[in-house]
Amino acid sequence: MWTMLALSSMVLVDGCRHSGDTFNLADNNAAWQKAKTSARQELAEIPPPSKNVYLAVRQEPQWLNPFLSVKRNMIQMRIYLADENASPVDRGGLTRITAARRQVLNVSLEDLPKALASLPNDAWPYGRVVAVGEGITDKQSRAEVSRNLQATIKALNDLGIVVDEWNGPGLTQ
């Protein structure tokens, strides 16, 4: 729980620091390389994804791993905290609604490695895979968001994370 509070604080303070509209991280940027290497080592503790499990999920509200909606100047990361009650009684019901465990954080591409590496292992029930899609944008921003989506996917691949690319409306619910 404290890990998530610290992550929320870090992301909310640092998340919107992005200086331009389009994500632009040069592979030769020393700070980016250091953050990527450190995060990759921490993320290696998460097991590889189970394709037969995560490919069966096709609705955003049912996706339990990190879900990234790429927008014009930020990435919106949606995660679910683990249900601390191990009992199956009323799981997802009125007293233990899933939405209460949902956290939505705004992250810059520069901070994405640190944010993902900071997540607890139980935030990755499908293994080391994230769903990624374009956030809802206006027509003028579509090309820019598309470029940002490609930069985000490249960064995730560099981190050793499998990308399940989602397209369609309602990705930022």
C-alpha cells in the first residue's frame, strides 16, 4: 500500500514534466539508458506473460495488468492494486468492488521505466505484459499521438515488456 502511495506521489509530481508535445527520447541519452537498465533488471523478476491467459481478455475493464493510454503529452497508466482479502466471498461484489482498487496515474515517457518497475509484483497477474492504446484525442492530435504510441511501444520493448496493442474507443475509462 505504501509503495503505491509513494508511486502515486512520484508520478503525479514528475509525470507531467514533459517539455514538448511529442515524446522524444534519444537512445544515446545517458539518463534514459540508466533508467532503462535499472528498470529492466527489476522487471526481470516478473515472469514472462502467459499468452493463453492475456489474449483471452478483450475488454479494458477486465484487463488486470498495467494498461497504458498514450495521449498527446502524457501516458495514462491504469493499474489495479491486489485484493488484500484472500477469501473468494463477495470478490467483485458490493463489499469488494474492483473499481475501488483501480489507480490511474499520469506518467511521462521519461518516467515510465521507473513507474513500471515500482509496481508491486501482484500488479502483473498475466506476467510481464502491458496493454497499450491511443487515448481519446481530437483529430488535430491524432498523428502526434500515433508517433507517441510508437515511441511508447519501443520503450516497452526496450524494457523487455510484451506489448498487447489495443485500438478502439473507451481506452481511458
